[in-house]
Amino acid sequence: MRKVSLREFRIRGANALKTVPQGETVLLAGQKGPAYFLVPVLGDVATEERELRRAMAKASLRKSWRIAQGAGLDAMSDAEINAEIASTRKKRAHRKTK
């Protein structure tokens, strides 16, 4: 995947993409990090959609990791994580029985 600055893409448009091989996904990155994906639609749209969904999932995970880190939850042990999961499942099961 190639990376092109968002500023360069806004100013130069198609010229900024000339160095990108045809059919390759492009990541447009701004000053605050990745901003957009340009995904070519060639032949098998399902393959391209899968790649886009994978990239979006990674971006979502990074956001979740930052939130967890800010809340201090990134240092939880496996036992603490399992206890939290069990507690949440127990609460959900209790709500369903009401």
C-alpha cells in the first residue's frame, strides 16, 4: 500500500498518484495521521472491499487501543480481562431473564 500526503493529493490530484502502480490501494495521510483510503475498483470488487474492511478494522483497533491506554486499561492481566468478560456476560444473562 502506498502512502500519499493529503496535502499533496489536494494540490496535485492525479499527478500525486502517478507513482502508484495501477490497482494498488493508496493511503492518504494528513498531519494527524491516516485520513482516507483510495481503493481501486478493478475486476473483483469483493477482494477490494475485503482489503478496505481490513484496513478499517485496523484503524478501529488503533483507536480502541488509544482509548484503553488513556484509561490505563492496557496494563490489565489476562485474569483481569477474563474476569471483566465473565462479569459482563453475567450481567447480560441476568437482563435477559428479567
